[in-house]
Amino acid sequence: MPTKYHVNLSKENRQELEALIHSGESSARTQTRARILLLTDESQKKKRGTKEIASALLCSMPTVTNIRKKFSEGGIENALYDKPRPGAVPKITGEIEAQLTMLACSAPPEGRAHWTLQLLADKLVELKLVDSLSDVAVMHRLKKMNLSLGS
């Protein structure tokens, strides 16, 4: 089956990809993508098929095809690196986390034996550190910090 997306690398691009692989500082995913581009480069004398490249790099054939497609559509940077994925910005940043820790370790409010997750969330909103915050978000952050409201 003929290749739909063709990869023709310049000498500078080849050197850049080889340096990226040999430096060992990039992620395994990025290095695999660089190897795919180097092996699919049609400016070299040896032509390799998609199946041959996939088996040599221990990846799937669609991966090889997708990297070729990304290179053809957007260049070398597009082929090597993923676009940032959408997602909500975390409400609890480092400064807010520090405040949360101080609150959780402080004496509970008057009339209470200990802090609850909801009390902590409400106090952070009361202090105007965040606009709104759920007790579940507080629980997840405390769990990440290995901090417990228990004894």
C-alpha cells in the first residue's frame, strides 16, 4: 500500500533528531517519534515500510502513520511533541496549599473538636483565597500531601 504522507528531512533536521536521541534528555515517547521520522525519511537511500518501522521500534503501524501525518501537516515540532491538553486550572496552588496546611494543623474553630473537610473549604473561601472550593478538592489535596485530619 503506498504511503500517503511523505517525510523528507533536511540535513539540519536529521542532525537535530539524532542529537535529540543521543542526548537522552527527552522522553521515551519523543525519542520514539524522532526515530520514526528518521526511519521514514525518504531522502535516505533505504526505504522502509510502515510495518517494518513499527516492528523495529516496537510500536503500532497507526503510530508510524500518525507521526508521518503530523510531520506532513505541521512540521517537526508538531510530530515530536503533543499539544497541551485542555483541563481546568487547579484552584489550589502552592500558596493556598500552604494556607490549607496551616489551617489543618491549627486549632479547630470554637465549639469543634477537629477540622472537617467542609470547614477547611469554607475557611479558605472566607479568607478569600479562592472563590469557591469543595470539600472533595480539599480531601484530594490533603491526600496528595499525606496529611490526615484524623488523630
